[in-house]
Amino acid sequence: MVNTTTSTLEQVTAIGPYFAVRCGQQPDADGFRPLTELYADAAALKGYVQSVGRRLGTDQVRVAASTLHLGTASRLWSIALASAALTGRVPDLRPEHLWWRPAPSGPVELWLPAPRELPLDTAAALHDTVAIQNLRPLADAVHRVCGVSPQVLRGNAASALVGALRVLRARASHAPHPVVPLGRDLLGREPLTGAGAFDAGTNGSITFRRRSCCLYYRVPGAGTCGDCVLKPKERTE
């Protein structure tokens, strides 16, 4: 019998690259390391930041580190929220259970050798497994090692959450469990509280304006993101 969690994560993976997660034993697991290492090993984090900087074409450490943080947050929120949307349940993504390795391009690769679901209500499970168990130690590490401000990292975590909500509304509109109320709930909890202004319309539109900048505009040839605090507000008559 196929494990329910594995079956769910296979459906999640099909949504898009930010939702992809390997499950079970892997024949090509070389290079994967526990995610705890990225949070606790300064050398591992610095090495990954440097590779992201080379890919972006920038030698600004804070820009590369913020981009790494935002991308990793997007991966974690995407997997957890998509699982919640499809089944009403959330996989255990604690960093001691989740493995990572840098990808040659695109987001970090993730692997769950032994997938399992959390025995918590959906909102509590999302908050604990992503925001508390992962994003809090990741933000602490990126701030400590690379000097990115906590305000920027809080905004990144919230922006990544909203981005995952938008993709799910577009690509998994058939999902039986609504995730926008979960997103609103999570944005009201630490460490996301105060990161930006969120609104969801009855027509399915989602708007978010963060109160910080992810620094991506400093990458050569890049502009500001759609939810950036530096982007001029639209005038209303």
C-alpha cells in the first residue's frame, strides 16, 4: 500500500518546482545533508550564500543571503500549504527530518527520507513545522552569519507565504481545503506579525505589501518585487 503522506507529497511535487520534495529512499542521495546543518554550520551557510551570489552575479553577501532565505522559505511554505490544501494535513518538516542539497539552478532540493504527518490541527501544524522549527533558526543563522536584518527576514517569510498562496490559487484551485484563511491566520502569528498588509478579495485576488525590502533590486538588471515597500503605491481617486 502506498504511504498516504508519500502519495500526497507526490501530488504536491506535481504543482511546480517550489513544491517538489523527494520522499523515501533515493538512489541519488549524494550531497544531501540534514537541514539542521544549514542553520547551525556557518561554513555550510556561507558556502551556499556564495554559490547563490555567483548565480545572481553579485558579490553583496546580504543580497545573496536574503535571496537564499526567501527561496528556502518559499520551498517550505509551498510544500506545507499544498499538503494542507489537498488533504487538510501537514507533513513533518522539522529540520532534523528534512534533508537539503544545493541545486545547480533554481530552488534548493529537499528530501524527506521518512515522511509522516503531524498530529496537530492544520494551522498549528503549519506554524510549528515551518515558522518555528525552520524559519526561526534559519533567520537567526542568516542574521548572525550574513548580517541581514530581522525585519527583512520577517518580510521574506511573509512574502514567501503569500507567494505560495497565489500559486495554489492558480494551479490547485480544485483543492478541497481552502488555504487563504490559513495564510491570514499565519500572518497574524510570530514571527510574521507586522510583516505587511494582506488582503484577499472575493474574486480570488490576493494582495500583499510588505514593510521591508528583500534587497533583490540590488542584483544587476533586477527591479523591485511586486509586494516591495519601495514600489510606489497605486493612487486611488
